[in-house]
Amino acid sequence: MKKMASTFIFMLAMIMLVTACSSGAGTNTVNNGTENTPANAGSTNEAATNEPAAENAESGDAVAKSTVDPSISGEVTFWTFLDNKEKDAALQKAFNEVYPNIKLKTIFVPFADLHDKLQTTLAAGKGAPDVALVEQGQFTRYSTGNVLEDLLQPQYDAGKYQSLVSEYNWNRWSSIDGSKLLGMPWDVTPAVTYYRADIFEELGLPSDPAELGEYIQDPDNFFTLAQTLKANGKYSMEWRDSPVHWLGDSVGYYDSEMNWVRNTDEFVKFLDISKQVNQLKIAPHDGIYSDKGKQRVKKGESPMYVAGTFGARDLEINFPDQKGKWRATTMPFGLNVGMGGSTFVIPSQSGNKDAAWAFVEFITTSEAAWKLWIEQSVQPDYKHITSQEWYINHTNPYLGDQEDYKFYNELASLIPVRRYTRLDGLAWPLWVEGVLAALDKNIDSKTAIQQTQENIENKLKAEKEKLVKELAQ
């Protein structure tokens, strides 16, 4: 998301703290598997530039233009947790150039207040806005009970955009069974590894993004690198338990039929990897944006960390003097993970749904809107946007003029589908508790994974039964 207002950046940082760092662990709302990591992390993705992609880009523009009806009128009340008056004014101006008869009333509501207030008004049946911006970790509050419009219905026909976004981004805003689209896909935030190329080169470590990305897919290689950094007083990770949480974020907690999905050999493997991180003490169990963390980064003691694609923006804000020294490559261990994101929803109680949809469609799919969003490190996931020359040829001076957008887009298509349920937030602290117990007490990983599942399923049994009944209605 480039800093246009300090409040905006602060709020996004708070969002990431809420969704990414529990007990000092990885990310709570992330998504993705353990395969298909591109070997050439710094190169162009051919699939993103071949003829079919170009056809998709053209069809996306055609679809967007064909649905515009400038005669639509009315007032749209829009709740957002992003507080940026300059951005709001620019977006409203661009929107009204296409829809001159729609009055947009943008209301800033602090993050927690917005999601609480939206939940209350939806339950009460009155008082909700026409459109709301909802963050990924809060979305499941409203994904049952028919309180949101299904955007696949003919009135909206959002299905025409499905081929233009990644399967992951489309499905995360769907109902649990996938039959409804309850939020319009907007941004995508694939996880990457940010690292100090100058320090890596100095220590004789792979420093080219493609070379390093391929190297760290193998756990043995990663730990060789990590121990080299440690021998020189440097850390390779923030949190000691991150690897198993990254895997968890890639697959979720439950599948579309509400079956637990974390009791697999892959989770045993990644818990073992987390144990090795813990035993080698290659992570301080502290974030790089804490007071101590910032000092480590300034001293070159934390030259490597995993974050969503907002990471370069945050590094530049906090460490502007390190411009040109950082680079981005793939996550380690063959993982592809999504780290956050938001969606635009239309409450079923909206009194002006046609105008609300016109706004949602414009704000998520139009090139005019995306040229404004991208300035704030909001990463698009629509092929008719990501195939544009102004997008794919972008370079980032902070990352040594690396073609960052092209690389981020390459990763977005690799994030596997996971299901989000309102049980996820309840399961998370119990999951962390089980992982940390395994690390601290050196419990056999297979046993720890099984015990953690049993504990969670026992404690969430009543809530799960309640949710399953709701889904059957």
C-alpha cells in the first residue's frame, strides 16, 4: 500500500500486527502451498506475458467498459478504515468522471470500530452502509447469514471477472462452499523474502534474487545460510516459530466441508523446521519494527525477513538510508503464501444496490482507480491491469531498481486456495499454544500436531456445530 498520510500507514501497520504477529509468530491470515515456487524469482513470468494473457487483458477492458451505465444515480455511503482525504478526493473525482450522477459519501471509521459496527448493523438489519471495505481477517464475521449480497447474481454478474484474477484471490471472498461471491476481489499480497543484497554479497552468500530464491527452497541450504549469518552476528528470521505458521497460513484450518486440514506429514516436517530455527537461535522472536528490531536493522543485524509485498514500502519508510541495498525474492522452503488483503462488500440492506455495485466495480477493476491504489503499495490482481506496460515495467529504486511489480504478480498466481471460516480466529491462539509447547518442551512433532488438533477440535466443538448448522440452511 507509498505513504500519502501518516495515519494511513499507521493503520495498515496495525492491521498487519493484528493479522500477522501473534505470540511473535508468523501470519494469521495467510494462504499457500508448498510447491510451484518459481526457480527464477527475479525473471519475467512467461505465463504473464504470452498471448492468452494479452487476450485476457483485452477482454478485461472490454468487460469493464461494457458494464458502465453513466445514467445510474443515487447516493452511496461507503465505510472505510483507510483514512486518507487526498486519496479519497482523487478516487471520488475519477469515479464521478464515469458516474456523474452518483454521490459518494465516504466515511472513515477506525479499523476495529468499523468491523464491530458493521457486524452490529448487519445483525440488527439496519444502519449498515451501501459499501464497506472489509479486511481479510474480519471477513468471516459476515460470511454467513445472508447479510451480504452475492455478487454472482445477475444484478451484478461479477463472475465475468473470475478469469482475470488468481484462483486464490477469487475463492477467499467466496462462501465456504464456494457457491457465492460475498466480496469483490481487490488487492493481493504474496509473501516475499526481503534481504540486504550488499551484506549477502559481502559474506559470500547468494545475492542475486533468482539465485537466492532457488537456493533457500532447500531447508539444508537455508540453514547453512542462516548459520553463516549467525556466525557474523546476524539473524535470518524474525520469529522462532514462523515456518510451521507459514505452512498453516497457506492451507487454513478447515476445508469447504469443515474438515480439519492441519494433521499431515507436511505439518510434522514444518514443525521440525521451526524446532531447528528455535534450537539454532537464528530468530530473536521479535519483529524488525519493534524498537529493538529497528536498531538491529540499522546495524545490519537483521538483513533478512519475510513479509507481504507491502514490505518494501515499510522498509523505505523506516530505513530510508538503506535505499538500493534491499532486494526481494521468494519465500524459503518452497512456500507460496498470501499475507493479508481486503475486499469491498455490499450489505444486503443497502437501499441503492445498483449505484453501490457501480462503485465497487469501478474501485476494484478500473485502470484509473488502480493507478491511485498502486501509489500506496496496494497490489492489483487483475490481468487487464497487471499486463499494462506502466505496471510490468515498474522498477523500485529502494530495491536496487528491481522490477518489483512483475515479480509480485508472478508470485500471486502461485498462491493456493484456502477456505476462511470464523473458527480460524478462535483456533489461532490454541494452535500457537501447541506449537510453542512443542518447541519449548521438545515434544515429538507428530504427537504435538495430533494433540494440538484434538485440543482445538474439543474446545471449538460447539462453535463448529453451530457454524455447520448455519451452512446447511
